[in-house]
Amino acid sequence: MAVLDEPVIFVPDTIQLAKLYSHTWRTYSQLADVPLERIVVRLESILRDGGVGLVWPSIRHRAEDYGAVGEMLEHTYQQYLAALEQIEKDIALVVSMLVDAGIEAVLVKGWALCRLYELPQVRRPGDIDLIVPTGTMPAAQKIIAEAYNHDFRNGVDLYDDSTWKSKPSSDYRERLVYRECNGVPVATLGSTDALRHVCLHFMKHLGNRVPNTTPYWLCDIGALVENSEDIDWDRLFSGDPALADRIRLALVLSRDIVGTDPSRLPAAIAEIRLPDWAIQSVTDLWMNPHQQLGRSAAQAGVPRALVKRLWPSPLNAALRCDVPLHTGSPLRYQVEVSARLIGLYATRVITLGKLGQ
């Protein structure tokens, strides 16, 4: 990853969007100068991305200034509180049932990250993601089905340890940490493994053909970095160099967009500077997944109708081409990725045509 000398330059919309999510894992984060119109403009993305819990506590002290919008945000926030309470009950229930059957499941993401926030309710808990030992999947599935007969309300995503694609390392179970949830000890990833998992999960979605990211993944990175005292940075960056570069990029994006404390990062990471288009490529996707794609495609003369499926964002193109970020225009990589996609679709059309003859 190239180190740039120039500072990051945000356009006004990007400044405001990033500011809404900055430092939201800290209790003292309060945004006193966010006008109502700024909230309204981003209301759809805030609701869509589960950002109400992150944004509303920071501006809740000015609830009267937001009128009906504030009432809606408060109502949604109260739903988050109820959801967190319910998911803690569900986790305790299902983990207890699995343990009784001799199955030690590892809880990842969701509630395992909520507890890192000084106000756990600000992070939407999401589904319950459990990793079960190899060979126990059929038994675990039966137990999950049985749990729904005991006032169990949340969805569960089960993964087999041997086929879990997001595994941080082959020996991650040696570093598990047990967190109490409603009186039940729950196995969770150690801080280094959790940070690696979250960084790569974020980058995987950012690298998809049609990127899908949410602000709270970068906030999760900030919460892990600032609230973990035992991160093994050598282990974090070990293994595949390409994956290590992506982890570094996720850390830098978390620093530059949501304000992760650079003093808690290794010096080599804290010194990295990204081009402003890389930052905006992420934040634009939060406001409108195809707004940024359309802007860059128009500059290249790409018909708007093809943008959604065939034109990548600048950062997505750089990731898919596996090139270091630099100050130059990412247009050549966007064209390259787009050409690949057009060729892929053309091949499929020709194949379908032959099958139909």
C-alpha cells in the first residue's frame, strides 16, 4: 500500500456523513452542530444501514430540534434497546442448549462486538452467528429448531468450523475469550482474531462486484482497537501478504472515516495516507450505493443503464485489480474491471443463445 504525502480532502457531504458516525463507540461522543436538514438528507441510509443506534445517541440531547424526525429516531432507538435485550436472552438460551449437548459454539460479530461499545445498545446486534465444531452441524441444527419452542425470536447463522470461510486462523480456538451473557459464559474470538475477522469481513463486502458496506463495521474496528489491550499486531498481519494489506487498508479507513485513535495503531499504519477518492468511495456507498458509481461512470461516458451491474466504484476497482492505492486516477482500473464484466455477460448471453437453438 503506497504512502501518500498529501492530506485527505473531504468534500462537504462526506465530512458531514463521516462526522455522524465518528467516535460513536465512546460515551462522550456528542455532535452539537448537525442541522436537521443534514439528518433528513441521510435519513434513508441511516435507517437502511442500521445506523440509528450509532447516530442518535450523539444528537439525542437536541431531540427537540429534530421534531418528527427525532421522534422517529427515538422510536427506532427504543426498538434497538428491546432487540439487544431479546438477543441476549436468545444467545444465553441457545448456547446453554448447545453446551448441554456437548457442543461448544463460538459467537462472532453481533453481540460479541456490542459489548465493546461503552453503550452496547448503540450497535445493532443483528443475527446470531455461531461457529460449531466439525461434525456437529446436524445436531446443532436440531437444537436451533428446538429453541424456537422456547420463546426464541432471533435468526441464527450456523457455520461449520472446517468450512467457515472467514476463519481468522486455523488455531483461533486456542485464544477464545468467554463473555457472560445473561449469566451464561459464551465463547467469543480473542481480540486479535476478532479484529482480523472484522477487517477482512468489511473488505470482502467492499470488494464485491456490487459493494455492500455499513458504517458500523468501521466503528467495530475502532471499538476493537481502542478497547483491547492485548492485540498481537504481528499475528494480525501474519500469513498471506495480500490479506495483510487489506487489513491495513481497513484500519486506515476506520481511522480516516470514523476517527479510530491513530495513537493506538502501529506507527507504520498511523503514517499511511490515502487518496481522497478512496475515502469518498466508501462514504458515498453509505448514502447511495450507486451514486458514486454513476458519477465516475458518467465521467467515462458509460451509459447510466449499465452502471449498476457493470461499473465498479474506484476503490472496488483497485481492490479487484489488486493494485496499491495511489494519487493517480483509478479510472483505468474501473475500465479494466468493467471490461471483464462485459465480457462475462457477453459469454453468458452467447451460451444461453446456443442452448436455446
